[in-house]
Amino acid sequence: MTAEIIDGKKIAEEIKNEVKRDVERMRASKGIVPGLAVILVGDNPASQSYVRSKGKACEEAGMYSVTERLPVDTPEYVLLEKIARFNTDPKIHGLLVQLPLPKHISEDEVIRAIDPRKDVDGFHPVNIGKLVIGQDTFKSATPAGIQELLIRSGNDPAGKHVVIVGRSNIVGKPVANMLLQKQKGANAVVTIAHTGAPDLRPYIKSADILIAAIGKPEFIKGEMLKEGAVVIDVGINRVEDSSLPKGYRIVGDVHFESASKVAKAITPVPGGVGLMTIAMLLKNTIKAANQLS
Ligand code: GUN
């Protein structure tokens, strides 16, 4: 078997085109331009690159965007003041603080300071609570991107055994809660497997849909999968590669070559989940603008 490639680039483009149409419609009908503010503290290279991409995607979609870059030694109270300012800025509908934050700043405090109505990352405890009990809320961008990839590639999770490897607050826990809801595009039987298990293999082997979000390069090999599984690889890992000018390449949490011989369908890295994240963030910003206006 050679797996079908789930093309994150194509699906993300489709969504971005839908977003662009929605932005034009909002501008024409309500005179509103959806606005996103992104705050970055420090100079983490990966975060800088994500933040640049978010700003660029907003502009391409015809949205308003502000990026606030703060030095690494910014005191927590200064960041909280910036958040308070954006919370009350009528041009801003979505607000996010790029994570991780420097050690001296409490991520919990910062997330709690964001107005839940502008929390387009879906990280605020109020929005997490709504997600868990099945109420409408902002779905975090990466988990929402995973759900959308499954639906749009014809792999509806309903009735399937979804195994998520990894229990992070950003991916594992929210995607589990999204896919288990008794709702369209969900209704799966969900297992979260994690490093507390003495052996991850039996969990991985039992997955109809495997979501790998562990942060270990090429950890999951083809032989570990069930024949015909659908594989969603959330990993973005740098591994050394001296044959490339930049000295590294990006690989996922799944060993693509062996997995694609066993799986029915698989997302590549890069070109899979990563591209969906920004598209879903734009969708959430439109949702916020609609709800606030
Ligand atoms: N860092 C890694 N992923 C994310 C994300 O989705 N949102 C924010 N704010 N920070 C991140």
C-alpha cells in the first residue's frame, strides 16, 4: 500500500480563499475590517518566524494586523498592560501572545489576562471549559486544523478510534476534546497516549486515526501502525543535515517513508498540519469580529 498524501497546502489555500471572501463580505456589509494583534516577547527564532507568517497571512486576507515585539527582559506587568490596551482597542478583534514566554513571565497569568471574546488561540480557561462541555468557542488553531484536514480529506473521524500521542495543552488535550464531542466532524472514540505509558505500541497499533504530537523526530515507524490507518503528523523537529546549506532539515514525529507503506493516508512534514494552523487562526479572527460587532 502507498498512502494517499493529505495535502495541507492545498486545503489551507482553500480555507484562506474562504477567509478572503468573508473579509470582503464583512467590509462591504458592515464596514468592519477584522483585526488581529500578535505580541511576541523575546527573539526565539521559531516564534519570530511564526509571528511573521501570521502578520503576512492577515495582510494577504485583507485583514488588519498589528505585531508588537517586546524585548526578552520585558517585565510581566508591561506585557499585561499591552494586553489590557488591545483588549479595549475596537480595531482589534483577535489577540494572541506567542508562546513560549521567557521564564520570568507566567503563561497562565498572561493567558488569563486576554479577553476571552478576543482569545483566538482558544487558550483562555473559559474557552477551554466551553470546548470540554461542547459549547461553541474558539477552537485552538492547530487542533482545529487537524479536524479540518480529516474532514476535508474525506476521513471523517465519526465512529473511529482516534489515538493521540502527546498530552500537551496546545495540541493533545484540545484535539481530544474536539474529536470526542457528539457533533458533526467529531464523535470519535478517543484515547490519549503519553509518556506515562510503559509501552506506547499497543495504543498506536489500535489507532484507526493516529495523531502524533510528541515532539520526537521520526519516533513512530510504519511497523507500529495498524494497516490502513490515517496518520496526522503534528511534529516539527529540526534534525542536523550537513548536506543542506542551512545545516538542518525539518521532520515530523512519524517516519514518513515507512509509515506511508502501511497507512491509508498521511500528512507530510512540512506541507501538512503546520500550514493549517494559520488558516484556522484567520477563521477564528473573523468569528471574533462577527461576534464583537
Ligand atoms: N506556540 C506554538 N503554537 C502556538 C499557538 O498556536 N499559539 C501561540 N500563541 N503560541 C504558540
